[in-house]
Amino acid sequence: MDQNAAYDLSRFEEKAKEPKSSVVKTPQNKPKKKPHTMRIVSLAMVVTLIMTAFIYSQMMLNELTSTIYEANKDLSVLRSENTRLNMELESKTSLKNAEEIATAQLGLSKMQRSQTEYVQLTQGDKVEVAKQQSSFPGLDGIINWFQSLFGKIKEYLS
């Protein structure tokens, strides 16, 4: 080699590479991530359960709505029947109807002035209190004596 370093081209020459141990990695067959079948099955069951509950609630709602409709229909019929019966009752109990029955069927007539009779009382009102008589006349005295005795004892103790 030349001592001239300005043109030292050996620096740019490729150096012989040391042979490296070549270990070839074989690709491992990684198990592909399979979807968790248990999760999918449980999710499907939950969705099915929710849909079933929704359909059942809609069915019950429909059934209750039809029941309410029928009940309202029956209520309307009963109210009209009630109105009819109240009108019939009023017609049978009216004063005009009662007067007609009294004159036609019972033979009654309206009272005349000549039929009115006045009653006058000349004495004032009085109130009389009857005496109570015991079946044993001496018993009243004994009862009164005991009552007065108990009354005096009660006064003394108070």
C-alpha cells in the first residue's frame, strides 16, 4: 500500500463479513384467536331473552287494552240502562202520576174547604209526674236511710 493516505481506497473496500450463525426461525403456528363461543352463546341467549320479554310485555299490553275496551263498552251500556231506569222511576213517582193513580184507581179527590175542620184547645198544656210506688212501702224508707248514710260517709272521707 502506498503511504499516501489521501488516496487510501482500502477504507472503502468491503470487509469480509464473519459468518454469523444463521438460525432460521420457523414461524410458529400461533393459534388464531377464536371468538369466545361461550360469550357469543350467552350474549345470544340474553338478546333472545330480552326480545322474548319485550314480545310478552307487548302481548300482555294488547290483552289488557282489549279488556279495558270491553269494560268501557260494558260501562257505557250500564250507564245508558241506569239513565233509562232513573227516567222510568221519575215518571212513576212524579206527583202528577201519583195524583192520577189516586183519582183514577183509588177514587180519591182533592179536599174541599168545607171538609176542613179546626180544633181549639181551651186548656193550657200541663205536665203531671206520677209517684212511683214500691211493692214494699217500708222498703223505700230503708233504701233512703242507706243512701243518706253512704252519702254522709262519702262526705266524711272526701
